Amino acid sequence: MHKAKILAIGCTDLRFQKIVDQDLQIRSHYGEFDRILWPGTSKDLRNVLSAALTSLKLHNPEEVLIYEHEDCGAYGDNNSEAAHKSNATKLKKALLKEKPQLQVETLIATLQEIKDL
Ligand SMILES: [Zn+2]
């Protein structure tokens, strides 16, 4: 079985790929992660969780990084940090329920930086 160090979950938005890549390069030996890209990151809990559980089952990562981002088109009118945090926290809880020993970080990307959410 291939073992992943990290599962990275982020949005499809092209504007944030470079900054997320840079963050992953700092945190990990690049290439040692599974990645799920889905519009809205954790907003679509059902589908993102299903994909994440497949990664946990197949590649057993120890750490999950959830990259929300500002100005997300999938969020429509309510693009507040609180809305992103609420959805990211739901995803985090669902993942911890499945694998309690996971380390899960919720993050938000701006065009300039990645910060804790
Ligand atoms: Zn987005």
C-alpha cells in the first residue's frame, strides 16, 4: 500500500493553487500527499468527506490539511470567515470520528498568505 503523509483538501480555484503548493512544500516532502480539490473545499461535506475517507482507507495519512480560501465562488453571498470555519470544523469533526488519531488543521488562504482558521 502507498502511504501518504498528508491529505490536502482544497478548492478548485486557480488563484490559490500556487500558494497552497508552496505551503505543502514547506510542510512535507513534496509529493507525499494525497490531494482532493473540490469547489468550495468543505462546503459540500457529503462529497468531500466521501473522497477523504477513500484517501484514509487507501493511503492512511496521519495529517489532514483543510485549505479554505477567501472570496470563494462556491459560497455566494456569505463568504465570511465564520462560514468557512463552520464548514471546515464540520469536516474536521467527521474525519476525527472516523480516525481519532488524525491531526487535522483548518486553514484559510488569501492571495498573500495561508493562516489558521
Ligand atoms: Zn473556492
